[in-house]
Amino acid sequence: MRIWLLRHGEAEPRARTDAQRCLTEAGRNEVRRSAAHLVGRPLQTILASPYVRAQQTAELVREVLGFGGMVETVP
């Protein structure tokens, strides 16, 4: 089994709560570039924390890789 760990991209410096901080445009671009390194590698699932920036990161990875599965949210 191989596990690929990917940290979220750059997030807004402030939001109502830390969990609500969204990715910046630069952060979205960072995620797309990082995800491109995983193209062609086998992937069975994507796990992400419930934080907004982690969910956004996971969705971008899913899009870049054309992954048909859902993102599983874990605490």
C-alpha cells in the first residue's frame, strides 16, 4: 500500500474561524501543481479533514486526477 500525503495550499490569513479559512488563488495553483505529480499513479480514496481549505484541496486533486470517487471527510 502506498499513501500519498498532500498538505493544503496557501489559505486566507483570516476568517471567522480557523476551520473556515479558504484557499487563496495562489493556494489553488499550488494544489494543482502538486496534484499533477500524482497523475498516472493508482488512487483508491481521498481523505480530507472537515476544514474548508482541506476540502477545497481534496476537490482540486480529484479534478486534476479525474478521480471518480468521493472525498471522504475524516476528523
